[in-house]
Amino acid sequence: MKKSQQGKPSPPDESQLHTRSVKDGQPTRIVGFDPGLNITGYGVIEVLPNQQVQLVEAGTIRPKSKDDIQDRLHIIHSGVREILETFAPQSMAIEQLFVHVRFPKTAILMGHARGVICLAAAQAGIELHHYLPNRVKSMLTGSGHAGKEQMQLAVQRELRLKTRPEPADAADALAIALADFYLRLRALPGTQAQFRDNT
């Protein structure tokens, strides 16, 4: 995966991630984000009127690690704005901030990235939904502690991809978008209360 030198989203190497869905009626687009100060993953899916989900695109936004934090946040924000303008999603889903007692600095850094992504959503007038990581994992794999490879396989299965989506950051973003579809748009009986949108 090549870095984005000017803050433009860098698509994944897998050619399968560039396959656009066939237009049928008025599909709904959801974009998911896996926020990170070094790598922010994004994934755009399209829900057709028959409830079939198709992959639109996924990839990463990668600021230069040597840049100051304000410059990196600007690159993330600009990249997110470009994604929203390019794919015009109806809604956005993002990973809820989770603070681990052993790694509080990680949560703080993630919070910076998450903040500019939320800002971009507000500026674009897009509805935003938040989901805890363990709920996304549980929804797609049955385990709230699923690893990266399990999540990639789950996303591959749900989107009927020939290969596992790479990199893992893009796969995680797709997982968040899929969770938004299943938990909010097509929640099964008894599922809505268990997997409530976490704002």
C-alpha cells in the first residue's frame, strides 16, 4: 500500500476493492472509517433495493509520520472530505473511542483523528453513527475479540470478494460500514437493542 503524499485517499492493492456495484433503483451508500493518526482506513459500500450489499471502494489515508500533528490531522480531514465528495454517501459509520487502561495514549491519538472525521461529516451534512469495536466484531464474527484476520475473512464473506481485503485498516472500515447496515438498516428481531448505536 503506497502512502498518500498529498492527503489523497490511497486505494488498496487488491483490484477487487475497485469493483463498483451495478446501479439498481436508488441504492444507499454507507462509508465506514477506522480512525488512526498514522493510518485511517475507509470503506464505501452500497445497499441495493433488494438488500444486497456491494463494495464500492476501500483504502487508506496515510499522513507522513514525520509531519507535525496539526499537519497530519489536516491531511486526514482533507482526505475524508474528498472521499465524501467523490462517493456522496448517505451516512457515515465510525469506530467509537475505546480507552484501554494499558494504552491511554493510543486512545488520545485516535481521538484526534476521530474528531476531524466527525467534523468532516458535520460539514458535509451527513448523518453519523458510532459503534464500539467489540460490537462490530461480534456482529460479523460472533466474537467480540476477533483478530484482524478473522475480520478480513468476515468482510470477504459478506461482500463476496475473491480475496481478503487488504490492508487490515481498510477491512476494518468496511466492517464498520457493514455493521451500520446490519444493526441500523437491517437489524434482525432482537438485535437492535443488543447492538445499539453508540453516540
